[in-house]
Amino acid sequence: MKFELLTLITALFITAVSVVQNTINGTIIDTLETPLSFANIILYEVGKEEAITGVISNDNRTYVFENPANGTYRFYRLL
């Protein structure tokens, strides 16, 4: 009985962990706080020089990075 309960709890935990998804999202603006459409946003992990990924802001001036690994990041904008 204990083994079955432990197996069930483990299966539920693995299911819960696999469902969790991270996103980083926002609106890209310039120094005058004007929203920017179709800007490149590059994601870097702090302390590393190689880009992890990049996205382009949409016509609503928003961007989304889907499922980045947990960590600390910095962004760069390219026009």
C-alpha cells in the first residue's frame, strides 16, 4: 500500500512539474516611451555572451519568449 501511494504521489508530482511553463513577455518601447512594432528582442543569460533566442515584437508592440529555462536574463533590442 505504501509503495502504491508513493508511486501515485510521484506520478502526480511529475505531471505537475511537466505542466508548468515559463514565459517572458512585455511591450517594447523606445526612450520616448513610444511602442515599437517589429523590433528584434534578443535574450541572453546573464554572464554568457551567446544569445539564447530572439523574437520580433508584433504589430501590437508585444513580444513573448515561450518556455525559457529558469535563470537570470538580459535583453537587447535591435531595430
